[in-house]
Amino acid sequence: MVPVEAMIDSVLGFVRENRDWAFWIALVFAFGENLAFLSIVIPSTAILLGVGALVASGQLSMFPIWAGASIGALVGSMISYWIGWHYGRHILAAWPFRNHPDFIDKGNAAFRRWGAFAVTIGHFFGPLRAVVFVMAGIARMPPMTFNLVNFIGCLAWAYLTPLFGEVAGHIIGWIWSFF
């Protein structure tokens, strides 16, 4: 088994055995998933999809997962925005940005094209999630605007991600019932 798959299986096994910790586990993984650059190495989306499958099997309730993931995503993305706001020049001068100025151009183009909605969209695309909140800070998106669209994005992402896992779990269970 690949180390990432083993980690996902371990976390899901821990959640299954410790249902009372589901809120906190969702919070921690959503925080990591939305914290600048850390999200690249944490497979939180896969974990939240798997947790959704546990909801489908009746082993967990959706509300604690959604609440924990919403709070974790909100805190992680707000810290990332703050990092971009305060350390943007230093970040842009560091690797990989200094070697790939096209990353910065693409980020700026996304904000010009989509505006504040780019933050909401960023919640749903793993590669963007690692930097979109930082780029919003670097681009000096007004804090009130960022917080509003980020709040909506966090709530939607934290609900829809495990929900997709739950729906997939129901479909797999339905198909499995034929065998």
C-alpha cells in the first residue's frame, strides 16, 4: 500500500473507532488542508470523502464532520490570507515563485477574471487551495470581502466534500447489495 493510502486508511480507522473525536479530526484535517503550503502534503479531501462514506454506513453523523471541517477550513484559510497580506513580498521572492513568475501571473489573472469568487472556487480545487488564500492576501483583497466569500466557501466545501463521500458510499452499498 502507498504511504498516503496507508495514512488515509489509518485516519479513517481511527475515526471509525473514535466517533466522539470526529468533530476534532475533521477540524484538524480541514485546517491543514486550508493552511498555506501544508495542504500540499495532507490528503484531507480524500479523508473527508472517506469520512462521508462512514456517514453513509451509519457509523458517523454528518453534522459534527461539517461543523469541524467548516471551522478548521475557516481558521486555516484566514491564517493563509494573513500570511499573504503580511509576508507577500518575501513569499514572491522565494522558490518556487521567483523561478516561476508565471505562477504569479496566473494567480493575478484568476483574481482579475473571477474577483472575490476566486477564493470560493479555490476551496474546491486542490492545487489552488494551497496558494489561493495567500494570493488573496498578497493581492490585498479587502479583508471584509475575503472573509465573506471565504466563509461561504468554507461552509460549502466542508459540507459538499463529505457529502460526495456519503453519496458514493450509498451507491457502492447499493451496488454491493446485488452481489
